[in-house]
Amino acid sequence: MCAETEPSFETTLLVRDACLCLHAQRAARALARRFDLALKPVGISSGQFSLLMSLNRPKPPSLGSVASLLAMDRTTLTANLKPLERRELVETSHDGADRRVRLLSLTPAGRAVLTEAVPIWKQLHAAIEADLSDPAHLRSDLVLLSR
């Protein structure tokens, strides 16, 4: 068995400069901070905005389908739903055909929050896209990576 050597400082620099995971994490945190700040007057975070938007459908989605859409495990999604349920922005019900399936829906208060939040999101989103060289290409690459 070969003895492993510690990573060199050059490797540290390579990771700092080239690691897609590191750069994606940094960009995600920076974007989330910008959206969190913008959405603060509405009383939600960027993650809560995404979650509420994922429920803005003609028919209530299942917990499993929302978890899949948001790339979250069901336990994490359940934990993220709790504060929204306490604020009565989201409600949970059971599917009539299969009582094991939890359905999620926006309440009127949840829709009202989204009504206030969407113009804020649109304005900030447009400003961020204006700073990017090719937002459509970035978006398609991110979709490829999230599969």
C-alpha cells in the first residue's frame, strides 16, 4: 500500500481557482444573501420564496414532488415547511386517493406574500442577469449539473 502524501499548497490553489463545487457554493451563498436582503421587507428568505413559488400551482403538489423539484430530501423539506405553516402561509392535507401522500398548498396569506415578493424578485433577478455575460447559457449549464 502506498503512503498518501498531504495535498500541496499548489493543490489548494488549484481547488480555489478551478473547483466547480466551490465556485457554485460561493455563488449560491452570494445570490441567496442578495435575495434574502431584498425579500426581508416581505418577511421571507430566498429559500422560503422558492418553496412558496413551488406550491403556486393549479393543484396542490405532493410533498415528494416538491422535494424533488427543490432537490431536498423530504425531512429537510418538512423542516422548512414548519415555519411557513406556523405563519399560516402553507397548509398540508392528505390525498383523498392515498392518505399516506401529503399535499401542500398556499393559503390566502401565502398567496398575498407571494404577490408582494414577486415584483421584488423580478427586479433583483433582472439586475443580476444584466451583470452576466450569458445568463441563458449559465442557467442551462446549472440545469445539466443538477440532474
